[in-house]
Amino acid sequence: MKPNLATVTIKEVLQVQSSDKFRKCLKYDGKVQDCSSQVVNCQKCGSMRADKYKYGLILKVEVKLSNDEELTIKFGDESLAKILNAEILTMDENSITEQLPFIEDIQITYSTALKYLPIRMR
């Protein structure tokens, strides 16, 4: 069963409500738990060395759509990289949040059930 998708145009970014930087599994891209400074645990893969994982970032952002409706949506690092045309994971949070409010008129397709992960941007 495919998730319900909606395509909307973001007129402007109103605010970044929260951010979450975390380690994610190389195989499944899911969030992993830190067991220690040297070991992390993926629920699907098991425990592995912490230096074998990459980092991920999720920002919870409030936006105004082209119809003036407001929507809160979560953007993952891959989507943010496309929107800002930058290497997101090498940037600090302040740099990202300083650039987002200037993003205008971007069309995205996202899962309405999850309000997460814009799938396509134009």
C-alpha cells in the first residue's frame, strides 16, 4: 500500500521548530541508538562500530503554502541538501536555519500520513 502523497507549493518558511542530528544506519538509513562512544545499535542490523555509521538530520519546519494554509513538515537531510543546494551535514544548525526563511516558491511532494520526507521538489 502506497502512502498518500500531496504536492504543494511552499510560499515561505515561517520557522524551524526543532532539529535532530543523529547517526543513521548505512544500510537502512534508519536512526540508530548510541550504546557507547564506540558502538551503536541498529534495530535491523544489530550492533556495529560507531565510526561505520553516517549522520542524519531532520528539521521540523512550519511553512506557509501558496493557498496561505500553514503546515508543519519534517525535512530530512537529503531534502534539505536539494533545497539549499549545499552539503547539509557539514553545515552547523545556525547556518541552515539562517538560510531556510529565504526559501520561497518550492513545490514538494510529501507523505500526508507522515508529514515527512518531501519526495520530489521542483
